Amino acid sequence: MRLSRYFLPILKENPKEAEIVSHRLMLRAGMIRQQSQGIYSWLPLGKRVLDKVNAIIREEQNRSGAVELLMPTLQSAELWQESGRYDDYGKEMLRIKDRQERSMLYGPTNEEMITDIFRSYVKSYKNLPLNLYHIQLKFRDELRPRFGTMRSREFLMKDAYSFDLTKEGALHAYNKMFTAYLRTFDRLGLRAIPMRADTGPIGGNHSHEFIILADTGESEVFCHKDFIDFDIPPVDTDFDSVDGLQSIFEKWTSRYAATSEMHDEAAFAAIPEGDRLSARGIEVGHIFYFGTKYSEPMGASVTGPDGKEHLVHMGSYGIGPTRLVPAIIEASHDENGIIWPKSVAPFDVSVINMKVGDAACDAASLEIYQKLGNAGLDALYDDTDDRAGAKFATADLIGVPVQVIVGPRSIASGEVELKDRKTGARETMSIEAAINKITA
Amino acid sequence: MRLSRYFLPILKENPKEAEIVSHRLMLRAGMIRQQSQGIYSWLPLGKRVLDKVNAIIREEQNRSGAVELLMPTLQSAELWQESGRYDDYGKEMLRIKDRQERSMLYGPTNEEMITDIFRSYVKSYKNLPLNLYHIQLKFRDELRPRFGTMRSREFLMKDAYSFDLTKEGALHAYNKMFTAYLRTFDRLGLRAIPMRADTGPIGGNHSHEFIILADTGESEVFCHKDFIDFDIPPVDTDFDSVDGLQSIFEKWTSRYAATSEMHDEAAFAAIPEGDRLSARGIEVGHIFYFGTKYSEPMGASVTGPDGKEHLVHMGSYGIGPTRLVPAIIEASHDENGIIWPKSVAPFDVSVINMKVGDAACDAASLEIYQKLGNAGLDALYDDTDDRAGAKFATADLIGVPVQVIVGPRSIASGEVELKDRKTGARETMSIEAAINKITA
């Protein structure tokens, strides 16, 4: 992408409304724009990161055996009256009347709708287990949306819903998502710690939040520091292995970890002092097993091997992509801007032409840009007529992992500079060596 | 994907509510489910096709130089009051009050919001031309939603918005989209004919609808039959060439073509009778140039090379992916089901194991399934314990282009059958030959 043809509205000033660093940096880097209170546009740079986050979530959901569909944003109130949650949900639910005065709502979550889909089609235990997920917009009419897309009203959620014949089956489904979540957050460059959690309006009695530690987190959390070094389940994890996944679950719940709602002072005090971590955290995922809470009122049952009807055991599993993007920034930035993990960087490399109009700089920059593109990399070519200093600041701000700097002095000897955004390390080398290093 | 682990709720009976073939086939093939009047879930098979359609739209938008972002679904009423359209839009606009009694709406289109984004950031002609697009849900509260996702209330739209300093620039932007649309529909397996169109509530005076001919189309259309054989602009079309794109535009508007609203009986009668096409059509895209209709009331201007402020000239360009899916089916099906063009098929190939439990059938089917997967193809492996006849019917219904049929008799001599869904042609060959043929 040539920057001169892109839409990257960088802000030079720190926006006053931003209280936390990720919000500030997302506004400054031209990633998002607030349209109404708690409702955001994702500008092109932000959209790219969001897409990469979604792609990783999707890959890991698919790997675990979950199947993707897409439910709509608007739901009928009747469905929620069936489950009994229509009145429970309070003012966070955005209630709507359509032109025919039918009561609708903008879905804050989809337990009712997916249960309705399930009961319409699935009649036999032979079609189980089943886990269906979608990545779809949700709306929760928070009184105080804040921190940019970290707590917005219209937001994206990946929500998965599992259906099993028995509680044991449902707990295996739970462990599949537990494992998929560990892998997902790791691939996003985050260390997420599963913590026993309160179930709130979703319900159920077996639930974990995945929390990343960050000073700006909204929740106070307490855990054993062993979590920092636990191994992540590998790519070839067998999701069909009940015992294998149970041992991953047990390992990752073998140490104390709790949010303040679930905190047990005495248990925490029993940990050797040097091993205690008391910090602030950001919730990036939440999983629930809730048995027959929805299948019972909504009549979602299947014929079992015994020929009898059985209510299905369900769980639901949420990740918020539009919250993950700022969470990644909270975990990875410096005073100059964002430092993207490679897996979600909006571009793989920035090519910075220090002197547009200089024949040697133009030719070398274009050559590098095209060769990186041919090698399958996504390069952002800064071919604007900004000053070199402004270009460096922009490149640092938007946090692309590698910068190739093409300047008139070094290009005279056929060389360019390579800068690693994270370490700040710079190296001078030939064009060919630079391309080889980046594409290696 | 193993069918035993997938969610493909095939309906055996023809659903009564479906009036047109695409709606019937989408319901029968388990692609969609109505959740409320005119509001649909896209079940896994449908979601796959929708994703492929979106990917092609996105590639062609990007090729033409448009830049992707993502605006939210909910908008503030104030924006629409600025443009003057808040009252104009009537009951099709879904109006909402949030918990703080602010007037919101579910966006039926995004001219106002994108103009607001533009005016916030772009101040100079140097940042033009610019074309921003998103693929996002829209809501139009139609009184009579019908034909499944062909005319639904909540639907997906790709909408692009161009900004230029001058009318000439804007017409070049228009031609870019015109050309991108010709390529997009062609890649989707459709022959779309651009027809001069009425501009409706979007406004402006230069507009084309892209119409595909289908017996079930809602509009009556009239055109010259030369359109059927016109060449599609090639992949290496230079979108920066003003003259090149203008000549594509002129070629594709050189013959008579009009919807009934714009029909000129006399002009049509002047065409030699054998060259007249009078048919029904489905609108799959609509493009508009509307000059300063929004930039003027909303104050979207840039400094020109002359140092003065100039209102920007705008256009907008829509394609409905959730309508395109049924449109493709209308254009490509037979009495047994859907016949997907390769480019949007939910799977590349179906592997049908006629006798699950037979060691030779199981081994051969698995081998073929895995080798096709390793070759980068998306295969659906029917490993269910349905009867062979039901499996054949399902494969035909869901319309995957190629079927590999593994039966106990032919596998005894190491052979399988290959069936082309479109022609119905069957060939018997070795496993290796079958894999080579499919992956060629």
C-alpha cells in the first residue's frame, strides 16, 4: 500500500478525551473514530488489525472443532421472553420497535437465538457434540462507555455455543474452548490467565474469565506468578482427547487465580509471598458452562441412545475482538507509539522513502516495496512528501514491526537502514540483504 | 470438513413460504434460517458462500484503489438532520432511542457518516482522490420483505464513497467503480448489465444499476442483446488511466439498456427486433455520482491548488452480498439443486463415502479427503451413515462443483467415480488420477 493513496489520519496532538494509553494511541494512529458515545468507526489501519485478530480467533475456533455461522444483530423480544431474560437484562439491552410495533432488540448476546436454531434442526444425540460460533456485532447500552473500544456500546464479539448430551460431554466442550482460548491469546502476543469467575446474567456455575495483566485494567486480580511461565498447548493438541484436555485444564487451574469478585483472601495469603501477583487486569475472554439453563425453558432436547428425550447441556464462550485490539496495545507500546506483535501487525513492514523526488531514493524504495510485495508481505510504502522526521514518527506511532529506511546518503553506496520497531536496533546493509532478512 | 462434525441441516420437504427457487434452495440446503420477518441467520454452508462473495468484492474494490474501513451500524439522528434526510427517509428507517433518550437509527446507508469522517480529517486536495468502503450490515424496515435474503430487512452491503476535487475527477472515480463492478460480477459467474437508473433517496443525476437477467427478477428491463457478449475488463486494467476507463464506460453504455422506470419505448423500438432483450432482472449493484449533495449541507471541503476552499464531489457505490448469493442461485441451478460457480462454491469438492464402515471405502475416502486438503482444496467428506441415495441427493442439492464417489464395487479395483455437478458427467478412474484431475 502506498501511503499517498491510503487513508491514515494521524493526529499530532494527544486527544484530551483519552484516559488510557491504548485509547490515545488508537486515536493518534488513525485507527478509530468515535461516531456517537461508545460507538466507533474502525478506520483503515484499525480495520486491518481487527481483521488479523479475527482471523486468529477463527483459526483456533475451527481447530477446536467449532463451526462458524452468522446470526443477525436484531432479535425478536419473544425469544428472550421464552428464556425469561427479557425483563432481567435491564437498561443495557437496547429495545426497539419496528414499523409494525413489534418488540425487537439489538442482541447483547445470542444464547436464546442459538438455542432456537438448535431446537429447530437437531433431534438426535447422533448430531452431537456441536459447537456453533459467530463473530458478530453486539450492543450493550452501558451508561458509561469509556476507554475507546475497550468498553464501547456497539462492539464485536466472537460467541460460541456448545451442545452436548451429558454434563461430562459439556465439560469436554468447555475444555476445548479453554484450550483454544489459551492458544488464541498466546498467538495474539498476550499472556492470559484463566480465573474463576462470577457468571452474571449469562448464568451457570462453572465459568472462567481470561485476564491479561495491565495497569489500566478495570478489575483487580490476584494470582500465583507461576502462570507467567506455563506452557501453551501446542498446535497439534488433540481436541478429541478428553483426558488430554482435562489435564490442560487442571494444569491451568492448579494455582490460585481470581478476580476481586471471587477473591479468597485466606487462599491467596497461603501462597508464599514472593509468588503472589496482585495486579490489575483486562478481561479478554469469558467462558461458561450452564447446563440446561436455556435448553429447559426453550425445550431444546434430543433423543438419546436410550430412545428418551434429554435436555442438552450447553456452554457459551465469548471473546471481544474490538476489546482485544486495545488490550494488545496496553500490553505492547512505548513512548513513541504502538509495538504490534507480528501476528496482528497491520502491515509487515514500512518502507520509508526519506526524500521523495530523489531519483535514487525513489527507485530503491519502489524496488524494495515491490519485491517485498512479491514475496507475499504486506508493505506500507511512505511515498508522501512529508519531512523525514514526520515519517519516522508516523512509522513508530503505527508500530509496524520492521522499517526499511531509504535515505539519499546511504543509497549512494547502495545501502538502506533496517530498524526493528521493538528494540529500536538499526542496521545498515545492502538492499538485497535487507530484503533477504525481512523475508527470511 | 467431515460432514459428521458439520452443521448442515438439509430440509427434505420444499418449504411452503418460499416463492422463488433461490429462497427454496437456500432453505433446503441449510444455508439460511429466518429469525424474524426479513431477518436471517446464515447457517454454516451459507456463511461460507457469503464469505467467498465478500472476498471477491473486496479484492476488486482494493484493485480499483478503494480503501476498506468499518463504520458502525448505529448512527446518531443528528447526522441525518444535517443532510436533511432524517425526515425524508420515511418508515424504512429504523429509529431507536437509547437509554438516555438520544435519537439513533440503524443505518440504511452511510453517506452522512462517511462525509462526517471525511470532513474531520481531510483538508487538502493533496489527499484526493479518495474512495473509502466498508462491508457492513444495514437495516431497511421494508413493509414486505420477501424472497429470503433477496429482499430482507437486515442485510449486508458493500458501500463505497468517493471524494474528488472536481466533477471530472469524480467521474473518473465513477468509472473505476463501474469497471470494478463489471469484474466483480463476472468473477461471481454473473453477467450483469449496467442500466441507466433512477437515483431515489440517494440523489444525484448520474447513476447506473447493474442488473442480471432472471425470470424471478423484480424489475422489468429492456436492453440490446449485444451486452451478453461484451468483453469484461481484464485483471491488468489500469485504473489510473482516465481515457482507458472512460472507453470501458462508453463501450458498456453504447447500447440501449434501461429498467422500466427509465424506459424509453421509442429508443427501444429503434433496435432491430432480433437484437431486443425484454426480460426480468435482479438489481445486484447500484452506483451514483451526486456531486455536492452531501458535501454542501455538511461542509465537506478541501483547499484546492488555488488556495481556495472547494466542496468535494462525491459518489456512492453499493453491492449487496446477501442479495448476490440468491441471485447467483437464480442464475445457476437445476431440478436437483444449486450449481455453484467454482469461485463461490462453499467447498471445492465433495467426497462421498457410499458405505461407511466398509474398510476399503473408509480408507480410500479418508486418503482422498486428506490429499485434497493437503493440496489446498476445501473438501467436504460425507462420512455420515446416511444411505448412498440420500448422500447423492445432498451433494447435488448443495451444489459443490465436483463429487468423488467412493463405492465398494469400484474401490475393489482401486477406482472411484468423479461427477461434475454441472454437466452430470461421470468418469471412473484410479484414486490417483481422480486427485490429479481435481487438483490440476
